Amino acid sequence: MPSPCPRSRAPLFLTLLLSACAPPTLEGSVTEYLDLTYERAEAQAVNNEVTVSFLRARGEGEDTQLKVAARLEGISLEPRAAIDLAQRMGGTTAPQRGSVSRGVLEEPVRPFPEIARGELVFDGYLDSGKTVTGELHVTFATGTDVYSGRTIFGRFEATVP
């Protein structure tokens, strides 16, 4: 049986090389409508809230491609402890623990639907001046919004200011 031509491996090598150089991105069905590539992520815990922001430079400023926030009331921020973003902070009509937002120049600001299921996990503590890895999984509630029933997910590495 003849051996495969070495050139047949070139497209695979090129694909692997290009994917290693590609900017980080969040995945999910929301990406059919939004570009969720980013240059850097930033995580912080301030005033009983933890946030992770996925940022991309634009001219002199930055776009927030996506920001996930979670209230820390009643929970402790520990490594590998999943924060339930869909949890209600009281009765069935109370606000959710988590929220998702976006702030991109020249794009209308509009809220995302409620979160049907979602978790935010940090692999370590959010120590100032360090980096922390983590993961995010969000499924939006069904409804009439373009993002209803859609998902966002991914692993990240974020700096802690």
C-alpha cells in the first residue's frame, strides 16, 4: 500500500498553525449573530459582585464583547465552585443572580434574555495582579428575542486588576 503524500498533511498543519494564532473567542449559538472574539479578559470581585469582561481594543478605547456578572450574596467565591447564574435572589419574580451584557461602540445597547441555565466557574482565587482561568456556560430562556434559547460558552484566562 503506498504511503500518503506528505503534501496531504499540509492543510492539517496549516489549520493547526492558524488556530494557534487565532484570537480567543467564546462559542455557542449566539455567535451566529455576534462576534465574540476578544483580546483579553478581566475578572474582578467588587462590592459583593464578581464580573468577567471579554474586551477588544477599538481605537483609543475598548469594546466589551461580553460581560458576565454575578451577585455574591449568600455564597462564597471559592475555586471550582460553580456560581448558578440563573438562580433567583428571592421569590420567583426576583432578579437572577447572574446577568449578561455587552458594550460595543456603534451597536445598540439591548438586554439579553433571562438566563435559563448558566454557570460561572473560576479555577482559582481572584488575587489582584494575578491571572485566573475559568469557564462560562449560559443558555438563555426561550422567548421571542433573537438570543432566546441560544447559548454562550467557553474557557478563559483573565487578569485580575
